[in-house]
Amino acid sequence: MNPETFFDKFGLLADTPNGVQKLRELILQLAVQGKLVPQDPNDEPAAVLLEKIKAEREELVKEKKIKTEKGFNSINENEIPYEAPGGWKWVRLGSIFSLKTGATPSTRKSDYWDGSIRWLKSGDVNKGEIFECDGRITEKGLNDSNCKILPVDSVLIALNGQGKTRGTVAMLRIDAACNQSLVAMISKNDEYFVPEYLFLYLKSNYMNIRNITGHKQRRGLNMKIIGNLLVALPPPNEQRRIVTRLKQLMPLCDELEARQQKKQETRLRLNSAALDKLLTAHEPAEFANHWQRVCDNFDLLYDNPETVGELRKAILQLAVQGKLVRQDPNDEPAAVLLERIKVEKGKNAKKLKPLPPVIEDEIYFELPVGWHWARFDDICSYIQRGKGPKYVEKSDIPVISQKCIQWDGFKLDRARFISPSALEKYNEERFLRTGDLLWNSTGTGTIGRVNAYVHEDNSHDKVVADSHVTIVRPILLNSRFIYCWIASPIIQNEIEEMASGTTNQIELNLSTIKNHLVPLAPLEEQRRIVSKVDQLMALCDELEAKLNQSQTDGVRLMVAVVAGLVGA
């Protein structure tokens, strides 16, 4: 396959998440399964080769030129992960490659260090091919320890190490010693075994090797485990053909990735410019114009569902700034609405300490005509944390906690329960009502998440919140409009600044919430804004679904076509 054919065939597949990386992995998988290059019936089968090597070694042992090699576990048929092609043979790695490890000379002896002999640590394998390293030891350090000089073209594997290092392999392209965290696999006969093939085989089995000791555990590999690894061994000539083919395809993957990166950078610039035009729109007509351009150029601007999240944030920000829908001079001004709220609140409220007036330094932005700044406590009949109840296994009364409150709604299947008898300690205000805003008020990662509660008539009669959730109950307002304000990036981006406490336990305290500002739109405009937000969010859902489907189709297409194309 020439480069242009490769890019034509795989360019679109690279748009899928980690597309090029998946392409590399799939090519490697095909290679070690014998599906990348054709088999040649004239190649000497690997089984014949192994018998020949066995006879040679027995002769050398008889002549006392080498010692009898320690045997490896016999291969159980249930261990074999897939059927290898004819002419191939499943073998234990230690039976075809010699294994060596190293050591760390005493760090207390300065004459062991800073010499001229290269010395590798486990992190060096992350280079893939090792042409140089930082570590240096002296001749004395080499001789007084178990370090050995490893030959060029040894295959190295990390036995342990931080993060992704354990199980990572590399080709050694220089003479060097190593520490005890690495094992070198050295070909017993370069005519029979191609080191690069073993490197590529182990690389394709990275996760399988890590899972031997548990992917998420820190327990390391060891020489015995490495020696007993199964290897699907092709005839030597086919090993060379596979390596040659991969050396052609992997650079093409690298170039495809570079092209994809350049394309992504262009997309991000265009995306940023489009968002900037949305966010700087001065009036609804201007926003509508820019929004249409985003929709018309969606394929150019967006390549994964996560980027649609930025669109959602922009919609909410513009909504609470009065830039999504037109203002109507016939709407009752928010100042009049606020007076009506005060009257309504005064009917049932105790005499409250007056809140401080809104000052210019607090104001986030200039409001449209007819809008008014207020504080949460000005517009709510109830702002209170839930209670921490004594839970029971099951009852008809769920308790909404942080994990129940998600951006896409409430997950009552995650709720715990309290006993009906515990409700004696609950006054009527504590039971959740339709329109209540439930605001996560503690916890790193969950603080700030909010949603508007809707009580379902056919569900539980009573629902309460726990002590990590603040109930915000607006008066005479559209709760969804207040939700837009809390969920907007204006508020969400300063949640941690608003919160108090330590890094391990931060919280939004009640006084902070009660005193926080809210931009009040006229009530009729609130309804128009919420309706427009719902409409635009539905469009975002469609765009997200389109991207998800495109990615799913891309992955399926990759799997379907790679096998047919890499050998073309």
C-alpha cells in the first residue's frame, strides 16, 4: 500500500477517539496472528526449526560446552488464545530467548557511579527504542555487582515501575547494563529468531502481560513469569516479512497522526472563534445568526461529543445575560416582580435581618432593560441543607444525596432510604417539591452540581435530601431559569472560590448561597428563555447523538476494513 492509498483509506478512521492508536494496535494484532503478510509454503515450519535447535543444544550439552537448560511449563491447550497459522508454533518465551537481568551498584560507593558504562532504569523502556540513557556506572561498579553488559538488539521488558511502565517493552540499540527492574531477552540464534518480532509481539500483548499480576495492582512481574510467556512463533522468513511490513506501516501511522493533530488544531481554532462570536453576541438576532453558522459547519467544528459541552455552557451563559430571546417592553419589570416576591415571602416568613444592598463591585455584567439584580435569599422561601438521617435497608422514602444529582437529571436508583418513623422529626418544608433546586454543597468533584426537582405523582409520596445537598426554593419564579444561572459557567467556574474548607472537604455554606447574586429577568421573559434553552439543548442532544453514532460507526469500520487493506 502506497502512502496516499493509506491516508485515503484511514484518514476518516483517524477522526474516531484515539483512532490512530487503535489503528496501530489493530495492525500489531493482525501481525502476530499471521494476518498481515501471506504465509509461504516454502518456509521451513517453526516446529522443524525448534527440533533442529533442540538437537543442536543437546549436542552442546553432551560436549559440556553449555549447561542443561532449566525447563519451562508445558503448554496447555486451554492457554492458547487463538489458532496460529500453519507453520507457526506456540512456544514459551524462555525456550527461544535467553533471559538476563541486572542490578544496582551500591549508591554508598561513589567509585561505582558516573563512569562510562551506560546503565538503564525501568523508565528507559518508555523510549521504545533506546539509543541513549542518563545512567552511568564504572567498570568497578559493573564488576562488583550482578550487572552485565547487554548486547545490542536485546529486547527489554520492565518488571515493575510507576504508572504504565510495568510490562512496557523496548529495543536496545546500544551496549548497556541495567538494574534489577528490567529483564533482557537475548536471541539465542539471530538466524532463527528475529528480536524485533518478539518486541512487536510483546508490545501487542501489553495489557495481557500486565493482567498476569493484575492491571491495577503494584505487584511486579518476575523472570519466571517472563520466561513462561506464550509466543506465537512464525518461521524465521515470515518473522522478517512481518517486521518489514510493520516498519512500512507504523511510520504511515505516525504521519497520519501528525496530519490529524494539525487538523485538530485547525478545528480548535475555528471552534474557539465560533464560540467567541456566540458569547459576544449583543442581541438575540446576532446570536441566532452565529448559531445557524455553527449548525451549518458542525462537521468542521466538532469531532467528539465532549466538545458539545462547550456549546451547552455558551447557551446557559447567554441565557442568563438576556441574549437568547428578545426583550418585550410590555413584560412586567423584574423590579415589580421582586416587590411581589417580597410580599409573598412576608406572608409566611419570620422577621428577617435585611440583606445588604447590591453594590456595583459585585455585579457580574450589565443587565438588559427590565432586569434586576437580587440575592438568593430575596427570591426564595426556603434555603436549607437537608438532614443526615439514619438509613434503613428499604422504605418508601428515598433520600437524595450528591450521587443522585446529575447534570442530566436525578438518579433515584442511587438513593438510600429512611424509616417512615423518622419523619416525625421533619417539618413540612423539608419534603421536596416540584421546582426545588437541589444543589450539591460539599465534596471535591461533586460540589456545584445542580438540578431542578420534579415530584412524580406516581412515585414516592415524600422525598427528602441529605445534609450534603442544599434545597433552594424560589418564590413566583421559573425554577428552570434560576437553574440556568447556577449551572452557567459564570457560577460553576467560581464554585471553588465561593466554597470554604480544606482541600479534602470543601463546602458551600448557607450564608454564601443566601447572599449570592441572581440576575432576575421579567417572569414572561424567564419562560421564553427556558423554552429557548430547552430547544437549543435538544439540538445539542441531536448533535451529540450524531457524533456518538459517527464514532461508533468509525470504530466498526476500522475493524472491518483494516484486515482487508493492510495487505493490499
